[in-house]
Amino acid sequence: MYAVKDGWTYLATVMDLYSKKIIGYVYETSMTADLVVKSLENVCLNVKATKGIILHSDLGTQYTSQKFQELVSKKEMIHSINRKGNPL
């Protein structure tokens, strides 16, 4: 999050933990499910073979939303989510 004159802005990124490279991102003024969906869609532009990829996130409402879950299922990814109270 970055403070700007008109409020907060949000950056949603997806990192490849093997290469440590950012492979998808979106920057917007609201933190919604659309923000993380667009970020994951950008990943799919760079990574064609998404079947079986493990996508790890926290329990934020954006990542547990129906839109996000549908995209993860459509791309045949495995969604790994932290337990409540365990950020690692």
C-alpha cells in the first residue's frame, strides 16, 4: 500500500518462489477480488502451463472470493492457504 494524495493504492503481486521473480502484478486504488483476479490473469499471460502450479496465499477475502477460486480452478492450479493465525 502506498499513500497518495487521494487515498491508498494497492499492488497485488505474484512471485515465482523458485526464481524469485514477479510474474504477475496489478496496481489499483481499491483492494477487491478483481485486483487479485487481474494479477492472476497477468500470470497466465506469462505462464502457459498452469496445471498443477501451487498458488499460496493468505486468508484475505480477495483470495477466498468465488471469482478468484473459479479462476484458480479453471487454470487447474492448486490453491494453498495459510491456517488462521499462521502467516507463514
